[in-house]
Amino acid sequence: GNSVTQMEGPVTLSEEAFLTINCTYTATGYPSLFWYVQYPGEGLQLLLKATKADDKGSNKGFEATYRKETTSFHLEKGSVQVSDSAVYFCALSLDFGNEKLTFGTGTRLTIIP
Amino acid sequence: DAGVTQSPTHLIKTRGQQVTLRCSPKSGHDTVSWYQQALGQGPQFIFQYYEEEERQRGNFPDRFSGHQFPNYSSELNVNALLLGDSALYLCASSFNVEATDTQYFGPGTRLTVL
């Protein structure tokens, strides 16, 4: 079956540090890959996505590249801010909105000033 | 443009009771999916509704059922509640025809079973 494995947290960084959150996946077929973010007390927000191999998704300074050869979609940001503190979920889908999302367990990120 | 809305925000029930959660999709969306997010875990897919029919179902027992109305809004019903049903229930909507779209999530309903 399809699955997503995320780097376990929690992760604590100082402001302006470099961020990497690892994500690898197992899927039948060719999935689309997503990063969602969940701020305290809120639902999930789509952060970025990539639909095919070598695509790079980017948003709000975050980036992730779809690596088919390593089945990975690692999230990176060059300089984190306190406002980036949240839980980050890696997910895959075989057909966008018409197919279920399979999520990882989430990585809690805390940025300290 | 209103996003996905869910009601109620919080709910407390006791074991054995039944509960109904409601979801209104984002304007223009016709497909609704439900997810269960246990504390500290990622969301787990329950089922998806399109054209008032259940199109896909995850690994959840028959105690979990749903409905979609002609205006695309949806309900999630859970019967014979168990302590383990305590979770955040998320609704997501999407547009079936738009192949490049993705699912947009509501804020969730926090269900506590005592």
C-alpha cells in the first residue's frame, strides 16, 4: 500500500536557522506529493505541492523537490522565523482531489527567538 | 469566498452515543472527504463523497457513515461511540473535474468521548 514516512520530531531551531524536514514515500503508480502545515488550533493548510519527478514546489520561502530516484520530498527553508512554528505533514495522492491523501505522522517545529 | 466550514467546533459525548458532524465545502467544490486525526498523528482517510455517493472508503468500521446533500454539503455520522473515536475530524473539499486542484481543509471538529 501507499505510505509516507516523516522525520520524527519535535524539531527545535533558532530563528534564521536552516530547516530540513525529511519525507520519504512508498506508492504504487506515480503520486503527487504535498506538504501541509497545521498551526495550533487550526486545520490543515496546503503549503506546497509537486506533481511529477524533478518538480520543485515552493511557497513562503519553503521548497521541496520531488525525487523519484530516492522516493523523497524533503522540506527546506533557508531562514526560519518564529511564525513558522507549527506541525508539518508530508502527504501523497494518486489523483489530486479525486483520490485520498495519505499522510505522514507529522513533525512539530518550534522556532525560538 | 468562504472556505471549508465545519460545525460544531467542539463536541463532548459519552460511550455508546451517536454523533453527527457537518461540513460545507469551499464555493465551487463538489467533492467532500473526511479524515480522522488522533492526537499526535497524521490524518487518516475515512471516506469521500461525490454526486451524493460514497466513492472511496478507508479502513474504518461501518459505525462511520456519511451523507452528501444536493448542495454538496456533507455529514459524518458515528454510531456507538468508543473512547478511541476521540479525535479531530477534518473535512476537505475539492473540485472533481479540475485535475490540477487539491483538497482544501476545514478547521475541524474536536470530538471527545468520555
